[in-house]
Amino acid sequence: MLATLNSFVISGIEAVPVKVEVDIQNGLPAFDLVGLASQATREARERVRAAIKNSAYEFPNRRIIVNLAPADIKKEGGHFDLPIALGILLASEQLENNLSGEYFLSGELSLNGEIRKIPGVLPMVLELVKSSKDIRLIIPKDNSEEASLVTEILSFPVRTLQEACEYFENKTELKAVNPFNFNDVSNKQILPDFADVKGQDVAKRALQIAAAGLHNVLLIGPPGGGKTMLARRVPGILPEMSRQEILETTRIYSVANLLNPIHPLIDVRPFRAPHKNASSASIIGGGKIPRPGEISLAQNGILFLDELPEFSRDVLEALRQPLEDKVVTIARAQATHTYPADFALISSMNPCPCGFFGSEVECKCTPLQIQKYLGRISGPLLDRMDLHVEVPRVEYEQLKERSIGENSEIMLQRVKEAREMQKKRFKRQKISLNSQMRPSEIRKHCMLDDESEGLLKNAFERLKMSARAYDRILKVARTIADLEHSDKIKLQHLAEALQYRSLDRKYWHL
Ligand SMILES: Nc1ncnc2c1ncn2[C@@H]1O[C@H](COP(=O)(O)OP(=O)(O)OP(=O)(O)O)[C@@H](O)[C@H]1O
Ligand SMILES: [Mg+2]
Ligand SMILES: [Zn+2]
């Protein structure tokens, strides 16, 4: 007997429909799983066998072949357990399918027949929405809230294999998940405020520009100047996420299996601060079972790499491609996974191992040590930092100052207004932020007058800039103009953008 069921394979952040075919024939007892299944997926055989026995069914002592089709996509994960188990029970005629219509199912089994939470349910429901047919989805109970984010699809949660079987035979009614109540969420957090930072007006300004257009920043300066303190205050000046951004980001966390079962929404902009010793797989993505890394988890928010030169060379070099393309592609022998990675990188560093090179305090490092340290940040990586900002030591007079600096509320208001300008500009286009502009959009939206053109030409030649730096300067200048509600990029906007590209001369001597 042959039984065929529908499930999915997760590729990147997409759920691709897969057929689970189970064939049972007489012959020597065997249980084979074919169709480019990974090791973890192949382990389904042991879980399914135990779960069937422990759910008071019989595991057929015959020749069982399970085929996951199409065979050219690598199958990862344990969520094929449920369709495989049901397929075996159907093909061995221990179970009758009395369900009408089309359905998909996914779930990982524990040995006692319970169904465990799985990654990737949101991509699954989003895939089914695309089809106009009447389709049902059967999922683990612990994924109910996540499935309920998409109301157009009827999702039925099951706790155990037994329960799924009874549902199939029409012996029990299952209740479809209730639509998620988006109004029911309060995402208010108490965040640190920029008012705590004394002085450092240039850095605060640069971080405000970065927040407005989602540009990358490199903060460089001696120890204790407040680089970490400044970066940690950026979340407080990021505007609320749109519904589309929430779904886009939540989808990545779903695939990474990082959603909270009760509140399965990423509705606060991500601020990811991985440790400098974190592996390349955890930061960039990948691993044995491919998963999105920190750069993807930072989607629509901030990736903060504190003490940038201390990260491994692998990580620093691997960052280059996603910083340019805003997606990351992880290539494997049998599969390629693409994850979104559209974030602003905020990074900080000292200019030398002792930290004081270029400051008033004497630096104890040799020129070779300094060169080696700075050399960890390669030219192409430095080129992708839109705003280079020096964070000097704060003066005693400034620290003593009673009056508080500009607070996050005022800064956030400006960021919001600049984002409104961008939203209007890119209406009916796929992008919504200046940093996302492609060359054609840069040409259209970053026109310069003759005087500004002259300034840029001069700087380009004097600083021996790359074409990449040229584009990035124009994007930053566009954001600076937006912060001033100016439709045109004026000379002062461009001049400010250029100012943030000069640090490499001071430290790197490029
Ligand atoms: N501009 C500032 N205004 C007020 N307090 C500050 C300022 N700069 C530093 N501090 C104080 O000093 C502490 C250390 O600052 P922070 O850790 O941000 O420095 P850093 O530049 O990251 O140093 P390092 O290079 O050693 O990492 C802060 O927690 C804060 O208490
Ligand atoms: Mg620090
Ligand atoms: Zn030094």
C-alpha cells in the first residue's frame, strides 16, 4: 500500500512543499528513508518507530520505504516525523483517512508519541496563503500562537500522535487556532537614554543619522570614552516596526526556532550584540543544521559588534558580502540557504592594543603592533562603514556638567520625521530606506548641484575613494538632508557626509 501526505522543507526562510510518500511491501523487514534526507531527518526512523509503538499502534514488520519528494532539495529537520508516522499507519491500514480536502502536516515526535514544537511554522502558513485552495495545516500545539499570526489559513494544533490519528479518522474535532490579537501586545520597554551621555555630540549626531537611514557606523576612540554606552542607546531612537517588518523579522526567528511560544512576535526592533568569541556560524549563519545567524536576527534593526578587531578574521571577512547585498547566502554541498540580513552595523574599537593611539594619553604600542591591530579591519570592510566617528575622551568639565544632553525622545522624533520622508520617496517601490537605494535610485534621488558636485569630485580624488564609498556618501548625504526636511541635497549635507569618511586617513594611513 502507498500513502502520500503533504509537508514542507525549509530552505532559507521559505517553506517549500514536499510530498511524503510511504510504501509498504511484503519482504524482509526494513525501514528506508530516501530523498536527500540529512542525518537529523533520517533519525526520524527511530523516533517514528518508538512513537508508533508507544501510541498503541503496531509498527509493521515489513519493508517500508519513505520517499521525500522532490529529491533534489536537501531535507533538514525533524518535522517530517509526523507525516511519516501517519503515512506508515495509513499504508499499513491501521488508520483510515476520513479528512476531506487538502491538508499539510509537520511535527517532530518524541519517543512517547508527543509532538514537539518545530521551527519554520510561520513560513509554512505564509506559503499556504499563496494558494487559493481550501487547505488545512496540522501543527504541534506549541506552535499554535505562531500559526495564528496568519489568519487566512486554518491551522489545527495537535499534542500527540494519537490525537492526530483520531483527527484523521474523524473521531475527534479539533479547534482551529484563534487569530492572533495584535492589539493585545504591549511592546513598551524601558531603554537607556542618550541624555546620560555627556558631550560626544558628533557621535550622537552620527548615530542619529544611522538610525534614520539604517547606515553603518564605526566608533573609534580610547577606553572609557563611552563607545559602548553610546551604541547601547541606539534602540531608544529607532522607530516602531511596521506590520510588514514585524512579519519579515518574525519569520527569521521562526526558522531559527527562537520564537517565544506565548508571544511569537518580534515587534521590537532587534539589537543583537554577539560576543567577540562567537563562532562564524553563529554570527553569519550556517552550522550543521543551517540556521540564520546574528546578522539575520538583526534584520530591520541593529547588529552591534563591540571591539570589532577582536572578532575572528573569518567573521570579519564573511561580513563583507551581507553588508553589501543585505542578504547572506550559505552554500553547502547539496543546498544553498539564503537569509535576509538588512541591518545597520554599529561597531566600536580602540585605535591600538593599549587603546590610546592618537589621544592625549601616551600610547605604549609599537608601530608594528598598531599596524597589525588596525590591519584586522581590512580596507573593503572599512569602506562599508558609512560613518566613521571619533569618540574622544570626555573632558572633566563636560562630565561635571549638570545640564543633561539631548535626550532620546527628541532624537527619536527627528528620526521618525526623516523616515517619513523616505517612506514618501520610496512609495510604490520595494525599498523604504536610503541605505537600501540601488544605483538607479541613487542617480534619481541624490542629485547634486554644481557646487556640491565639485566638492565631491575634489574629495573623491584627494581621498582616492572607491566607487562604493562614493555611493555610500551620497546615501548618507540623502539621510542628512531628510533629517532637515530638505528635498534637495545641499552643500552642507554633502560636506557633513564627507566628514564621516576621513578617519581612515588618520589611523589607517590608506
Ligand atoms: N560621555 C560620557 N558621559 C557620561 N558617562 C560616560 C561617558 N563616557 C563614559 N562614561 C562612563 O564610563 C563608562 C565606560 O564607558 P564605555 O564602556 O562606554 O567606554 P568605551 O568607550 O566603550 O570603552 P572601551 O574602549 O574600554 O570599551 C560608562 O559606563 C559611563 O559610566
Ligand atoms: Mg566599550
Ligand atoms: Zn597603543
